[in-house]
Amino acid sequence: MNDRDFLLQVQGYGLMTAEVAYYMPDHPRLIQLFVWQQYDVAPRFPVLHRFLDHWRTDVEAVLHSVRVAHQHLIRPAEWRAVDGVISIN
């Protein structure tokens, strides 16, 4: 991971995975998949929207659907209390 990725995560970005299903003009009955990962901010997803706008204007393939998964990689630590005693000699 480089410094840019770490700085994005500190600013609230998380890893976004988009699965884009699309049709090619020469095979309209065949759905193809494209998987793309990038750091983005949920729930607005500005990076994904820019990508999809580019797809609609510059790519000949027609979008069928987009599935999105998002995960914050840096978040507060989680802890839980444990009942018990650990003896160290």
C-alpha cells in the first residue's frame, strides 16, 4: 500500500468493489461482467459515479446492472470483555 491509499482511508474512503454487468452491441443477448475496485466514499460513491458516467459516454457497451460492495479498512478497534483469570508465573 502506498501513502496515497493510506491517506484516502484516513479521510473516510473505503475499498469499493463494483461488478458491472453489460451487453456488447454485437452480442445483445450475452451478458458480460467487469469487476472494478477503487477507494470510494459510501453511500454517495462519487468515484463510482464518475466511472459510470465515463462508461455511458465513451464505452459502446450498454449497462445492464451494477452491484456494489464497500468496506472501511481503517475503523475503530473492537474489543469485548472476557470473564476469566489468566495467571502468568
